[in-house]
Amino acid sequence: MGYQAHFRVWRGDAGGGDLGDYTVEVNEGEVVLDIIHRIQATQAPDLAVRWNCKAGKCGSCSAEINGRPGLMCMKRMSTFSEDETVTVTPMRTFPVVKDLVCDVSYNYAKAREVPAFRPPEGLEPGEYRMQQVDVQRSQEFRKCIECFLCQNTCHVIRDHEDNKQAFSGPRFLMRVAELDMHPLDTHEEAGGHRAAEARGDHGLGLCNITKCCTEVCPEHIQITDNALIPLKERVADHRYDPILRLFRKNKD
């Protein structure tokens, strides 16, 4: 049986805006995105919202629901009481384009800064050979749907706009970690060093491992424990391990 719910949805653009109040029907089994679509269809046809798959796999419908970052298509209305006001606002870390739609181009700029995977020279697709344990170690990271909720909730850039230039955020530090763990990556042989680049180019040192990124990941990727902390350990080894420093000195 349905009921009438009270929704507050942020309406506005880069110039400013405010929360709009809507009373809308809710039916059994629906999610927040269903209600946003109903508001769009019956009361606010100009309401802007980004979505695609409605199955928690495209990462398009990221927003903040009652102050918590999440996917609107995965947040069930049954988790709210019938008399509870549901407030939906755009992701706070990124500039608003209109209503619930944000400009997430910052993330694509950071993605371009990560050097691509470099397979061994002469090795053709289909010829890659890896231990299963190496496959499993980084396979978790490839579940990322790039919803950018981890980027949005990371207080390093959420609360400090001036950090954006120096800090790539958990999603792309995780990408660096994934490539650093790949046994066939030859980036280091080509003169690079992913751990050192994570510290210098991507601002790994600004991350203080509060696990807020892990807590909001809809794919339940252990970003902090399995990517960021091992990457920090690799940086520490590279910079401070006396044996490695001696080896580099002799090599030079």
C-alpha cells in the first residue's frame, strides 16, 4: 500500500538555489530515484537529474540523501519511516550544473594524469600470464563504477577546495595502486615509479586514511585497507628503507 511522503530536493544552478518541498506518492519496493522521477513527471518537469542504468552499475545517479552520499537507485524507500522527510541534494564536492547534476570533470582530468598500464614490450594481447593470486589482488579495484562517491566524501577535497590541484582522491590513488600491484606493468622499467608518483603527483600524503571513502563505496571495495594503505607502505619503502636507498645509490 502506498503513502504520501515529504521530499525536499535541491533546485538551482551554479549561481545558487534552495530546497524545494514536494509531497509525492511512494509505493512498495521503490527507491529514491523512482520518487525523483515521479516528482519530475508530475510536479517539476524541469528538474535535472543524471541517471542511466537504475541498477547500481553505471554510477550516474550519485547524490546526497539526508546528508549521506549514495546512489539514488540503490537507496530503498523502505529504509525511511513514512513520516520522515527525505532530503536529496547534489554531491557537495563538485560544482553544480543544475539541480542534482554536478560537473565531475575534475575526476576525468585526474584520470588522465595516471600513466597507463605498460605491458612488456613484444607481449601481445592474449599472451599475458599471471599468478592467480596477482589477479585476485587487484581484481577488487576493477569493480569500481566511477560513481565518484568516494571522491565526494573525501574530506581532503570536500572541505578544502585548494587541495584539488594537488590531490587526485581515493578513486585515482586506487588506480595507481592497482597498476603498481600489476606484475606485468613495466612503467618502472621505463623510468617511472608509481609509488613515488602517488606521493608527488597525486598527493598521497594528504590522505589520512579515515576510511570515509570505503564506507560510501556501493561496490564495497576496501579502498583504504587494500589500496591506499599498501600504497603508503610502498612509498615508505621506496623513500626510507635503508637497503633500497643503498641499492639505488649504487645503481646510480
